[in-house]
Amino acid sequence: ICSSGLFSEFNTLFVVLQVLWRFWRSSLRFCRCPGDPVQRNPPTCWTWRCSPAVRWPSPAPTSASGSTTGRVSVLWGSFWVTLVRSVAGSVRLWDVRHRGSDAVQTFGSDSTHSFCSFDLNCSDALLCAGTEQVDGEDSFLVFWDRRKPGTDPLGVYSESHSDDITQVRFHPQDKDRLASGSTDGLVNVFDLSRGAEDEALLATLNSDSSAGAVCWCGPASSRLLCLSHDEGLHLWDLSRLDGDQPLSLFSTADARSLELLPGGGGVDYLVGGSYLEGAELLLVVGGTRSGELHLMSCDGDGLRLLRSLEGGHKSTVRCFLWDAQGEALVTGGEDAQLLLWKPGGEELTTGKKETMKSQSALRLKSRPHKKHEYQRKKKIQKEEDSGSFRSHERV
């Protein structure tokens, strides 16, 4: 998963999932999938049908050899954009609410910088991008004022990471708080209001492996979740920064070794994590190679299974989104499916795949075809039309 080709494909899948969820909620094919058998109300899952209404920026950035080198990320805010890196060391922003393939903003940096992670702070004013390792030595966090495209970077942090910066995540409420994760195994937390890098660095957390995903979570987003590329999981409480208590709340080097499932089994991989504010729950999604999904809560006591989702995906699931407003889960997998899961939902229509249909689902919207009844009504209508014509002739 750490290879550049695979990593780029999975990232692109996640970007597509996010854009589809914002644009095409009304363009769904529906089919029922069985949920956890121990639950009374199994969740309903829907299979996505895409619409060509939105086009991706084209052509994609390419290297001198002609290979695509762009890294794409979707950021939400009052200025809703798609970011893609270029080989020339620039970051380009597209406003996907408007048609066209031209970037609306471009931010330049050193030509040696190849960016692999991006984020905007909660005020939509500060843009940060993390680079791949440069010249086999350092990697950089580069900052721009998003309101001033075409200008030089506001600053660069160059000493905190020594390898590819895979994750850059601003705090959801604090515009100056930033977390970054890298393949060097470090997760750094900064307070950008302090200025210089040495002073801004609040904490360096060791994930003991290549950091794959970072997520702010917990009360007031005071906790930080990190998932590593080899299925490790770490949960830290940053509210303890000024105290003597250890920051680590829970840590496992390999979540696959935990017996989380009924019967003592475990997950094959971790998909990601998301904090559900309404439920005050940190949701971690794991899965099996056959396509089963397992929803787990995570806290200081570890991981606990909440529900299993079966019968939807047929292979590895690579990304998910939680829709808090609709209380729905959207998942995307290597089986080329985007599925929408919603507990207690009713299907509006049925999909094309016969293996994913159920008789109860078919009965929701279809009526039995009564062949003889149809022929009888057609015969009566024909006789009435014929009689009307003959009576008209007698007149």
C-alpha cells in the first residue's frame, strides 16, 4: 500500500467518493444487503450510479516521461475545491461548482517539491501542503495564504519530518493547530500562532511505523488518532500536553492480532477512522478481504465491535465517508462499487445485480403482472371502440 502507484489509486478512489457524495445523492441504484444477524434492523445498502455532470481537470499533470504524477485531494469549506499537485512544484485549486478544466488558483513553491498531502484550516485562509522526501534527506510543510494566489509561500517547516509527509490535518475548530504524519513514523502537532518551527512544535508522537492517516477526535477534538500503513492504531490525548500523564490512551502495533469478531476472529485491515460528534464516538472501520465491513468504537479501553456489514462489497474496501446529517455510511472498494449504508432504510428501487436483490426488496416497488387481467381489459376496450365506430355509422 506504500507504493506510489497503489497509494495514488486509493487516494483517487477516496476523492471520487467524496465528490460523488456531494453531487449525486439523487442518482442511486438501490439494493438490500443483509447486516449483522444479531441486529433486529439490518442496514440497507445502496449501490452508486455515477453521472457525467462533473468533469475532472484535464489533462492530468505529467512528468517528463509522460507518467501521471498528480496527487488529488478534496477539501470542503466556503471555498469548495479540489487540489492537485504538479511536477513544477505548484499546487492548483479547482472550484468544482463550476464547469471547466482550468484551475482557479495556483500556488507556487520550489521546483523540487512534489506534494502528497494538503489541507485548509477552518477559516479557509491558510493552505498547507506536505512534500515527498527531497534529495533523500528532508521533507517540507509549505504554507500559503489561500486568499492570495500566485504569491510566494508564507513560510516553510523543514526540520520536523525526514520522509514523505502523507497526512496534513488542521484542527476542526482551532485555525492554528496542525497535525502532520509521515512515513518516518512521526506524527507532529504544531501551534502555528507561535511562528518559528521550533517554537510551534508542541509534540512529536511516535507511531512506530509509517503513518497512513491522522484524525482529530474526542471532546473539543482534543485527541488524535493515527492509523499506520501496516494496520497499527494509536490514540493520543493532547489535552494532557501540559500535564504529567502519558499522552497515549490506546496503542496496538497490529490491529489484525486483536480478537474483535464473534468467534475470536479479527479484521484483515483498517479502512480509517472518523469522529461522530453527535454520538461522541470515535468510529474505526475495518474489513476482511472478502468484503465484510466491521464498525468499531475506539477509546482508552481499545477497540470494540459495534456492528458488522455483510453482503455488499465483494473485495477489499479502501475508503469511507460518514454523513452525519443523513446518518449514513458511504464505502468504496476494489470491487468497483460505491455503497451507501443506512440503518432501517427502505429501498426505492432495485439494482441490476441479481445476486444483490431480495424478494422483499422487489415487492416494495413492483406489482405482480396479471397477464389474463391485462388481456381482458384490452379486449373490453377494443370492443367498446369497435361498437362506438359502428353506432357512428348507423347515425
